[in-house]
Amino acid sequence: MKRLLVAVVLLCGFLPWLVAAEGCDQHLTKDEFRNRQKAYIVEKAGLTEEEAAAFFPLYFELQDKKQQLNEEAWSLLREGKKEGVSEERYEEIMEGVYDARISADKLEKAYFGKFRDILTCRKIYLVQRAEMSFHRELLKGMRGKGAPRKGRK
């Protein structure tokens, strides 16, 4: 379960960069992305209008906080590309990256408690599955229909 949460956190954090990647035919604004994601999750998880109205402000608040943590981690990682970075600085960079990942996991856990006030655990599970499925479908669309994955024929 912990691996699943880590995978979801990482996927959500990196997805905005993937959507904005050069050579991609899909250019979604943040609002367009969120509207599609919300509609997909509502349908797949079977959320009522009332549940969706209460759930998604918290859900997107969590996404914004995780994105900020991921941006901090990426900023640190980019610093490591510079010439003359000391071993001590690399240690600080990696500590910061791991701290950001741990903070993202702690956020997920804290928001799980908030989500339970709105949704049943079964629906939270269905939201998680729908979120992963949405990201997979989005990535398939970015790759192009019928386009093989890298390394496959």
C-alpha cells in the first residue's frame, strides 16, 4: 500500500511536466487538466454531486501542495547538474529530495483523514484507482494511439 501511495504521489507530481513536454500534441491548461481529471474520477469512482463538491477542493489543495514539494525537489536535482558541486552539497541535495518525498507521503496520509470525513474508505480507494487510470490514459494519449512504447516493437 505504501508503494502504491508513493507511486501515486510521484506520478501526480511529475504529470504537469509530462503534459507540458515538448513534442506533445496535448496542451492542457491547469484548469482543463483538472476538469478532465475531476470528470473522470467522478464517473469511475461513482461520486455524487455532493461528495464531489466537498471532496475536490481538498483533493486539489493536496495536489497543489505536492506539486510545490516536487518543484522543490526538482530544483535541488537541477542544482546537481552544475559543475563543481561538492560531495557535501550532493548529500544536502539528496537529503532535500528524500525529505520532499517523505513530506509528500505525510501529506497524503493527513489528507486521507480529511477525505474520510467526506467519503467512505471504499470510495477513497475507487478515487485512487480512478486517478491512476486517468494518468495512464493520459500518458497513452500523449504517446499517440498505436505508438509503441520505447524499447518495444
